Amino acid sequence: MNISRVLYFCISLLLFSSILLVKFQFGSYSFFHLWMLLILALVLVFPNKKILKEFLRIDTIFLSLSFFVFIVIISYIINIPNATLVSKTFSSNSGESPSFLYLKIMLNGVIFCISAILAYLLGRTISLSKVNFFKLYQLLFGFCLLNGFVNVVAWIITTGGSIGRYNFEPPITFSPGISILYSSIGFLIGLSILARIEKAFKRKLFIVALSILLLSVLIIQTRQSQLSFVIMCMLYFFKTHKFSVKTFFWLVPSFIIFSILILIIFKSSSALESYGDIDSTDSVDVAIRLLMLNSAYEIFLAHPVFGIGYGMFVGHNTIPIIITGVPVYLASPHNGIAAILCELGLAGIITLFVITFFIIKKLNKALKLVKDPILKKYCISVYVIQVVLLISVFLSNSSIFGPPAEISYLYISFLSFFMIGSVIGISRNESQIVTFN
């Protein structure tokens, strides 16, 4: 019997049972990701001193991410007296004390940020280890599916399988894992569509189709679409290796042209009644988001420096809260700028922009350093995907620091930082990389 297989089976069983236990007792998704990252670090990093040295190397992205964690912790500490904000909106549903509920939000947010840092460091060092990238992404996607399956099991046990879009659960247990299944289905369907479109219409129309798919991600603003888009594009690259360097640079003009057409189509369409027209207030979703955007201004004025605490927007909650005499709503506006401004104030939004600047700068530098054609295509794909997702913060939740209580944003953040780190590692260590066969 293979000892390593038995060992990995035991680790998987331990992870499965542990996440169920944590899910029921504490309700935190982030712990699973933290354990997953630590296990990957132990297996891939620590046995090799050279890799460990690169893992511990400090750069601008690492420093800015660490400072973001510091801002998050300071915001939580300052807002401990404001735990009643949580109690008025969620305690009636959870039956837990406001202080314990706030502690859960605090720990979940901090672990979310720490997991992002670990994902970046792992991605940065992975180029030094003899790991096939495609196999690695299969492993990571498998972990995501396992986590989604665990949460679905927990959801069925705790709710009996009933679900209602506006029947809210307590924070942290909101979004019970269904989104990752949607993402998996979206990935399979999207991959099939892309393959068929490319085969039928060749290169240029394929870029148009990809641009339309990208626009649907930005306009519909769903985390499932964002996650499906990222995974689909990355695995499509590994599957084909056929597109040219110019391919991804066609996305920008295509985006500008087709954004106008898509907006016109959406404004004249009645198919998506849940969201209505772009400027409509008839649907529940749009109405709540407009209320939250209006509330964001008042919340920001009341807490301008460090906000009200990272992760306070955990769902569409329509219970008004009185802040400085004005009723506001702690419902997610699905807008990263508004959410971070309210949750972390000016300190958080400035730090987010600094992180974004360093990420784009590093990725752009990596494009100039990498010479291997296959790896250069990989770097270009990551560059375009991440730039688009970073810009989408103006239209949807942040792709790197979204709502920490929603499981799909854990995946988006994890995969984003891992890919960013891998490109930076590739640019530094290209001569030592085992390329694709």
C-alpha cells in the first residue's frame, strides 16, 4: 500500500471533518482556506531552503497587503462599541449575542486577509518547485469543489434543503456553498461554448465572443460569473496554448465597442426581471442597491477614517439602522468602492488603490521580463484578467477584497492572488521553471 496515498487520504478526511465541525460550531469558511494554504505551504515550500527564502522575501505587494490587514484590525478594534449595529440586523436571526457575532465577523475578515497574503506568497514561490501548473490548478479547483460540497452538505443538514433568496442566515453562514456549484456549471458550459466558437468562427470573432462574455460578467455583477470567468480563462489557456500574444490586447477595444451595445440590449430587455433595466428601481435587487448607495454616503460621513468594520455588509438586509439620526441600510451595494469606503473608510480605500497600483505595476514589469513564449502567454492572460477584475471594482464587489463572509469571494481572492504571485515568481525565476510539455 502506498504510504503517501494513505497520508493524503487521512489529511483530506481530517479537512472534511474539520470544516464541518467549524461550519457548525463557528460558521467560518475562511478557516478551510487557511488550512488548505498552510498544507500547500508545508508540502511545496518548507522542504526546500531556496523556496522558503523566496517565500519569506518581502516586496511592495506583501507590504501593502500586510498594511491592509493592519487597517482591518484597527477598524475592528475601533468599532467594538458599535457591535449593536450587528445585533439590530442579524442577532434576531442567529440567536447569538452581538459580541460573539461581532467576534465571528472580526476573525473571518482577518483570516480572509491572511489567506490572501499566503495565496500570493505561495503563487510567488510555486515557480521554483517542480510542479506542473495544470496539475496544480486542478488541485486548487478540486479543493474549491470539496469546500463547496462540504458547505452544501452543511446547508442541507441545517436548513433541511429549504432556500429563499431573502430569508437571511446569520453572518458568515450566509451563502451556503451553492455559488461554487453554479460556478462549476458555468465553467463547463463556458468552456464548451468558447471551444465551439473558436472552432467555428476562427480567431477574430472568438475575441468578440470572449469580450461579450467579459461584459456579461461586469454588467450582471455576480460573483459566480466572475469566478467562472477567471477559472474558465485560465484552464482554457492550459487546454489550448494556441492563442497569439495579440489576442488579449484585442479585449480592450472590443470591450469599449460592445459595452455600448450590451447596455442598449440590457436596457431594452425584460428577460432579467430580477435585475430590471440598468436604471430601474422596480426590482428588489436594484432597489436595495440604490438604497445602499444612498446609505453609503451617510455611513461614510459617520465613520470616515476607518469605516464600520470589514465584512459588515453580508447580505441584502432591509432593516434600517439609525446612524447620527439618519436611517441607513447594511445591505451590500455590490460596488467595491462604496463597500470599502463604508467598511474601512479612507484608510482602507487608499490602501486598496495602493495595492492595485503595485499589482498592475508588477504584472506589467513581468510581461517585459518573461521571454518563454508559453509562459509569456500565461503572464498576458493573468495580466488582462486581473486588470479587468481590478477595474470592475467600480461596477461590482472587489475581486481581491470582496465580502469575506461569502464563500465565492474567498475563491476569487485566493485564485487572483495566487495567479498574481505566480506571474511575479515566473518573471524572477524563468530560467529555473519547468515549462509545459
